[in-house]
Amino acid sequence: MGEAGLEARSAAGGALGTRASSSEAIDARASTGGALEERAAEVLGGIEARGTLRRMRVLAGAQGPRMVVEGREVLLFAGSNYLDLAHHPEVAEAAARAARDFGCAAGGSRLINGNLNLHERLEEELAEFVGTESALVFATGYMANVGAIPALVGRGDVVVSDALNHASIIDGCRLSQADVRVVPHGDVDAMDAALGECTATHRRVLLAVDGVYSMDGDVAPVAACAELAARHGAMLLLDDAHGTGTLGPSGRGAAELCGVEDGIDVRMGTLGKSLGSFGAFVAGSARLRELLVNAARSFIFSCALAPPQVEAARAALRLVVREPWRRERLQANAARLRARLAAAGVSTAPSTTHIVPVVIGENRRTMAVCEALLERGFYAQGIRHPSVPEGTARLRITPMATHRDDEIDALADAIVAELA
């Protein structure tokens, strides 16, 4: 066969090979699509069978005591804008001014080109506010925990973790590859025993607790935790996402409320709840900050907070300091709600804060009550497993500082009527 014949056969073979490869690729894509559909059917089918399939409601308007939920104006008792600062004129203007002056993005990670002087100022102000040497801001509270915990512990170490800790702590523990010892919720004796055993068998020990438990509204025994950590030579991490700005005489959170000034190695707080902006921070020693800058992957490999978010948080922090009436009114509203429900025989235990649970138990009934309240003009979200343990589905009610007494009373009366 001449060269021309060989070239023709080669070309034909190449074309056939190309067609075969394309066909295999299509088959592979079809197989992948089938696998995705199979996985979705398996997971979503199981969730639906348990009565826990979720959907996102559509809200309209500025975050505040009243919002439009799926076309209906209602009183909002389902948010984390506890102090009603998200749409405060000073906060909104600070964000708008930052957008005009600095743009809408930091433009990169903090370790490359995104470390603006605005970030440094915010961190200095946060550290001063909570009473620590330094602070470092993260994109979210979730990213703060999944970044900080693996930076603090690893293989050969152990985390002693409260059974009701937030999912971000749980996932941070998983990513760290440290051993995990889960102790019953709020059980100081169990913490003591676990710390004693773990310090004898592991290189480093981290005790991790929430400041305010987000589904129950109770406060961690922070003073006892600090004492235990010091006695056993363990580090203490306090996730105070819901306590920052809302608890304590100065709004410094659960630690201040419990009279603890020292002994907390790592404090996490958020900027997107009481501070009405977006983001989070970890506060502690200068050495902790240096460690996180160099070892917290969720910090290293993320864009920096945008200037409008930074300046909004700074403005809100000034308001937290200047206007203590907001947290005082918030706690008064929560106390009024708990008292009115208790008078009608509805328990909100173990809440002592602005997160007020009403445990109903069964998933479908909980969501039916939630929908009925929405019809009455109140948005109090129903919460189901896995956000709470099986069989403890509940209404999670979060009043704001700017709700009126009559609005609190009307909500309580509506809940009592729906549970009757």
C-alpha cells in the first residue's frame, strides 16, 4: 500500500476514533446525569418521607419588625437582625459611602491585594469592643469556625464539644481530623470528666461551646467552662454568634453576661446578626491572629469582606456602644413573650435570651402551626431535624428590639390559640 493509502486509512481510523470517543463521552455524560438524578431522588425522597423537605420563602422589603413574606405583610419574628440595625440610617449610609469611595469589592484575598486599611480598623475596633488583643474577620461565622478549629487542633488532638453545638463547630471538628468527644448539653460534670480523660491521652485539648444555643436560647455555663479549661490545660473556644451585641452590660456577649473577662482563648462573633451587616470575626491574642492568618484555610483562600460590609459593621458597632437601650429592649421583649406564653401554659424552656423556642414535637404539626401563624400575620419559623434533634420540632421565635409590647402580646396570643 502506498503512502496515500496509508494516510487515507489513518485519516479514516482517526475519524472513527473521534466518533467513538465522542460517543463514549456522551454515554459518560448520560451516565453522570443518571447518577445525579438517582442521588437526588434518594436523598430528597428520604427527606420528604421524614417530613423535613425545605423550601426557601421569598421575602421583600428592608429587614425590620415588619416585612412582606410571599406577598403578605407580616410581623417578622424569624430573623437575626436582633437590634434592628440592618436598615439603620447610619449603617446604610456608611455602606453607601464605602461603595462610592472604595467600590463594592475588596478585589482579592487578604494575603494578596485585599487587605484594606478598613479591615484593619474594623478588627482593631472589634478587639477593643470584646476586650482582646486582636481580631480577624472572616466571610461568615461558618467559615470562621471551619477555619479556626483545624488551625487549633489536628491529628493526635481532641475536641470536647457540647452536644448542641452549631453545625459549623461540628464541621470544623471533622475537617481538623482531631478526635471528638461529645458531652451532654451544658453538663459541667461531664465536661470535667471528659477533659480529665482527654488531657491524659491526647496532645492538645480544645473545649468548644456556643455562647447562646441557637435553637434553645439558653446560655452556656461560660464561667465554669473557663475554670475547667484552665484547670485541665485546655483551650476554650466560645462561639458567641448570638450573644455578641445582645448580652452583657456592654453588649460584649455571653462571657460578659457570665462575668468572665479572662480565660477564653478564642471568641467567635458575627457581623450579620446584631450588627446588621455581613461577616464574622475571631478574637483573641495577637499570636492567635497570626496563627489564623497563616493556617485558617477559609481565611487564606477567600476574598476579603467588601468595603460596604466593613463600614456597615463599624457603624453598627458604634451604635451598639452608644445605644444600650436596644439590647435592653430586646431582652425585655423576649422576657415579655416568655412570660405571656408561660401564663397560658406554653413552655419556652430552657430559654433565657432573645431566642425563644416553643417545642411542638412532630414535624408536620410544627409546620402547620407555622403556616397558620403566617395566615394570622406572624412569621415565626418552624424548625425541624437536622437543625434540632428528632422529635423536638419547634417554633423558633426571635423578637427584635423594636417590636412593640402589643405586637409581642398579639404573637403570644396567636401561638396559644393555634396550640389549643
